[in-house]
Amino acid sequence: MTEPPEPLKQLRIHPFRSMQAHRLGVSTGQLRSKQFRHMLYDVYAWAGLPDSMELRCDAAALVLPESAVFCGVTAARLYGIPVPDGDQRIHVAVPSTSSTVPRVKPLKIHSYSIPHDHVGTFKGHRLVGPARLFLELAAALPRIDLIVAGDHMLRHRLTTERRISDFIGLCRRRRGVRKAKDALPLLEERSDSPPETRLRMLIVDAGLPRPVANQDVFNDWGLWLARPDLSYPGLKIAIEYEGAHHQEDYTQYASDIERDGRLLDHGWIVIRVNKEGLFRTPTTVINRIKKARASRLPRR
């Protein structure tokens, strides 16, 4: 394959505006060809760059004022926080006094200023800080999705429960405050994945005691046995979420079988839950857990 001219190499890294392309000798006709992708008004990117939220925000930054801050679900995606896919607009907070804000379709402009100490930089993007972001997500997401996002934030040390609590304590009548306060005690920094979070909340919302997340299990001689996704250690009940990779990856599948065998050998009950059970037959899952607990609890 022929190596592209040096000017075109410069345009293969980041989005750019037409003026920059013209200075490098790229014609309007070339910009409209399949070599490039039209991102926003007067903003283009090389067609070989994979689409991503980072790429879209890089494109948006070219037409936004320097004071702009990515917020809401857009900031969450830039941080790598799992949020629902429905809203793919680019959410940006811009001071209401700014007169240079473009009104283009992919951008959702929020006209308000964010204090400097509520703003962070993550991988080159100006974003709302994680503690404030949790409150913004509380105003935008369903309760379970908020808890999934919060678990991820704590697990990956983007913020702490204390910082979120302190920030919410400073807020009064903002949207999402009540939902954020209610969700905060339910967060779990040891949750490894969104399905684990959803399974934990399925159990809690069914009125059962909150299970322990990812706690190591040892035998009577101190030898490590396993680290169940969720468990009731005092009752020796382990609850494991089995994603598709647990069945498709032979090494992982063999490891899971060995893990379950060690627990069973030491008197544990192991309950395995897959996507079908979590989303389509949750009542069956809860009944199975209730039955296991009843078999271990003292009879009255």
C-alpha cells in the first residue's frame, strides 16, 4: 500500500477543521470523499479512525469554547463508566454568558457554569468531577443504572463514598439529590462488573440480607478456596454470576468448575446465575437463594 503524503498523515491522528485541511493542500472534494468522515459542521476525521466517544468529543472540542466541560452521560463514557446506550448526544456544560456556542444536532448544550473545583481532566478532556457527576447521573438514570455507575466509580477509585456524600451534602434543591442519597449506601466498591451489581440489587430488593461481595474464602487450615462474586459466609452460601465468557472460554470454564468443587467439598452451597436468570427468570433465582438460606438457618 502506498504511503500517504506527509500532510495527510497529520490528519489521520485527530479530528480537524476544513481550514487546517486546506492549509495542508487537501481540497474540498477530497474532504467530501470516502477518505474522510464528516463529524460536525466544518469538522472532519480520517475515515480509518474508529468511532468512539473520545473521537466525537475531540471533534466537538474544536467548535466549543475553552470554558466548555463535558458532563452527564458523556462524561461518564469518557471516564469509562458503564451507562445505558440510549442517549448518544454529546452533553456539554457551557457558561450562559458565552456567545460562541454552536447549535449543532449532536451537541446537547447545558447553559450553566461549573465551578473550577468541580472540573477534572481525564485523558485530555475537561470533564465534570466524579462526585458531581454522580449527582448528574442520579438526575438522568434509573436507580439500578445509577448504582451500577456508582459501583464502577468506587471500584476504579474515580472517587470515594465520602467525597460523594460531602458533595451531596452541599446540595439542596438540585435534581437527583434524593435519589443520590438513597443510592449511596447501596454502593459496593468490591463489585467487579455491572451484572454482579444487578444481581446484588436483585437480592437486596427482594428483601434478603445484603450478600458480601468478592470476599476470599479459606478452609479451616487457612488455605484459600475461592472468592465468590456474592456470598453469605456465615451460612456457607456462594452466589456466582456466569457471563458468556465463563462458558465460551474453556480455561475460565475449567477454573469455575474447580472453584465450585473446592467450595462444595468444604460444605458450601453454590448457586450459579446466568444472564437468563438475572433478566428473564429473576423470581427463580430469588427462590433458589431463599431455599438455600432456609436450609442453613436454625429452625424456629
